[in-house]
Amino acid sequence: MMLRALLWHLAAGLPWTATALLGGPAFTATRCTYEEVAELAQPAEEIPGDVWVKVTENAAPSLDLTSAMAAATTDEPSIVVGAPAACGRLRTGDKPVIDVLRSSIAKEQVDRCGASMDACIEKLLECWLENLGGDEFESLGASATLYTSDAFERFGFAEIEFPDLTALGRGEPIVTHRARLSAAILACDARGCTELAEALRSQPPPSGKEEAAAPKKDPWAGAFKL
């Protein structure tokens, strides 16, 4: 009982401490302006109509009871509150794609880095549903890297077998993954993203037009043969 009371008082005085000790979410994702994440987002530049999301860490990455008690008796902050832990961009238009996903957390800190990107993708998917218009959910693509592909796949994105590498010549991002509605619903259910899962269930079934439009072979195959 004494331990429980101590934890309650610490939580009442320090919200971020409560989050870490009582098992709340580690990150919060919000829609933002490019200026708020420009340093982390570079070399990406602002594009008219794009949607930016920033992720902030709610708690110290590792906090035991001793650390919590010390934090309650000092004016020195244990973490930098409000600094972006990750950011992402949704490009709308005729070729919607998430083409920026970056974390400021070292990739060697696998759990924290992955969790920051997960929070970002969840919010970006919410933004996509708000901006669908006449598009369907599976019109959304993702331009993933070696370090971000796992994060997209955790939300049901499927890897494209033959990405269109000629997009580089048109100044467009290479779409490496495509959103999949049924897989996204299953992923959100498994992750406890209840509101997002319900929003996805309200979407009409995919028409299959994106899969039909995908190249059936590597567009660069044989390009460099003599």
C-alpha cells in the first residue's frame, strides 16, 4: 500500500513519470507544420498540400523507482520534453505516399526507435483517412528504407515486388510498399489501436486497381546488359 501511494503521488506531480511507471503510452503523435520538424526532416523540403506529423516522447526511456524519487526532488529535467522523437510526411495528390519517416533515436535502441516510428505511422494513417476524398485506402504507398521497412510492415503495408525505379527520373519518391486494408485492420487490432481499426473497418473493400496497375516485371531488367 505504501508503494502504491508513493507511485500515485509521484504520478500526480509528474505526468511523464506517471506514464513511465504506470504503463501509459511512451510517445504522442500530433499533426504539425514543417517548421516544427524541419531539422529532423531534412533534406526533405516542404511541398504544398503535404501533411506532417511529429512524435514526442512522454517519458524517460528507462525509469525505475529510484529515478522517479530523484526526479520528484530536483528541478533538473531528466529528459528533453517536447523534442521530436520522430517525424513523418504524407504527400497527398494523385500519387499519395508516405515518403518521410525518420526517428531521432539511435537505431541501436531498437525498441524505442521502433516505437517512435510506429506512433508516427499510426497518426499518418489517421491523416490519410481524413484526406481520402475519392481515393481508396489502398491507394496509399510508402517509400521505405532499410531501416523503416519493418515499421511499415508492422501496420500491414506489403512490399512491392518490382518498385518503379524510374520515379527517380521524374523527381518522385520510389514507392516500395503499398497499404493493404485487411492487413492494416489485423495489425491495428493486434496493437490495440482500437479507434484506427474501427475507422479502417468503415472503409469500402479495395477495388484491386492498384494491384492491377503494378508492374509485372522489373522495369529496369536488362537495362544494363551489353
